[in-house]
Amino acid sequence: MDILPISYPFIFLLITFLVFYNVNPRFKYFCKMTFYKLWIFIISGLVVIVSIPRGRNPENMKYLQMLLLPLKYIFGIKIVVKGKENLRTNKPAILVLNHQNSLDITVMMEILPSRCVPIAKKEILYMGTFGLACWLSGIIFINRKKREESINILTEVAHSMNKENFQVLIFPEGTRNHAGSMLPFKRGAFQLAVKAQVPIIPVVISSYDSFYSQKERRFTTGKSTIQILPAVETQGLGPDDVPKLTEQVRDSMLAAYQGISGMTNGASH
């Protein structure tokens, strides 16, 4: 069948797009990030629909997890998990992860245990369907500008963790870090662990720099390694132990980060 002349412009545009996509790294970055954001907001709408009958419940997180994981295949990101034996899946614990950028949302789904509730900044709650899907999935939102309110929320979480048997995931850096290392840790996660007397499980995600850079507008295929470190017990610890505990966990995570990211003294090989 002959191709209708009216379709020629579309074929030309498609060819132009494919050429641009394959030869221009910045254009590829823009296309991938646009697709990433669209995917998240579209699948969030699906999560909202299937979660409404159950209401706000940590069990709904499995829908977000199931729909976010395919992105690793779409983008060609191989995720390798080390230390799986250190991840407790049936007892309360605090998971602490280093925070790099928006890709963490997808990568962390690889190891997210069932009934694990992330703690996130309150601004996410107002991000349309994604915010609603997060709320329905039981994510705990805190206003970082209201310290007393945040402390009260974390105190409530500490009291209910053991009773309701769930885990909590926190990014102790408090914000994204594009510098290729780790920012100082805020103490909230460690105060929560001590108050609830539950172990801390450090989880380290390797640098994305080999395949992703927001600064350079680069997004190719690549590998991400997740290292799950042995649990750090908090049984018997009190508030005075929190500063030392915070630094101890950060030091171990930074050493692991440099190891799995191929770094020496913080510098890439």
C-alpha cells in the first residue's frame, strides 16, 4: 500500500526526532525526564483509583512499587542489590537512605519492604495525583519549617511502630544532594529509632554519575548498586546517644557509598 502524501510530514518529524534523540545528549535527557514525570503522574492516577476502596493504608504502597519498577527496564538501568540478608522484613525498623535526586523514587522501590512507610516533605502532598497516591499509600508528611509539629508527628510514629508493626524509611540528609557525597545527617531519624527502640538499617545507593547528571543534562543507560548494611541496634540507647549514633551511621554509609561508587577519598576514579 502506498504511503499517503499527508503522512510524509509525520514520518519526517519521527525520523528527525529519532536522529536528535540519538545524537544530542541534552535532547535525550529532556525526553527521558519528561517521560519520567508523565509516567509518575499517570500511574499515580491509577494508584489512586485502586487505593480508594481500601482508603489510606500502607498496603497501597505495593501499587506504587509495582508501577514504578518497570521504569528501570524502560531506561535501561540495571539495579544490583548487595546485603539483602541485612534487610528485615517482618519487624519494625528505621531504614535510612542517602538522597541524590528524583531517580531515588524508582531505585528505592527495588528494596522497599512491605508495610514500610516513607517520611516525606509536606510539599509532595500538593503535587496533584502523585501527592494523593502518596497519601493513600500511608506516606507520613512533615513540615520541615515547623519543628515542633514535626517532632510531635515523629513521636506519634515512634509510639505506633511496634504496636502496628511497620517500618519507616527516611532520607536523613533532609534534601537532595547533587555533590557526589553525603550532606550532614539530620537527627530526626535517629531520635525516632531511639525513642521507638527499633534498629536502624542503613541503605546506600551508589552515585548515578556514570549515567545521569542533572548539571550536564545527561541521562544514558547504566548500573545502580544498592548496599544494605547490617542493622544498628538502638536497644538501651537514650537521647544523649543520638549525636554519636548519627555520626556512626553516616560514617559507615559514606564509606559504603564511596566503595560502591568507585571513589577514593570522595573523588571518582
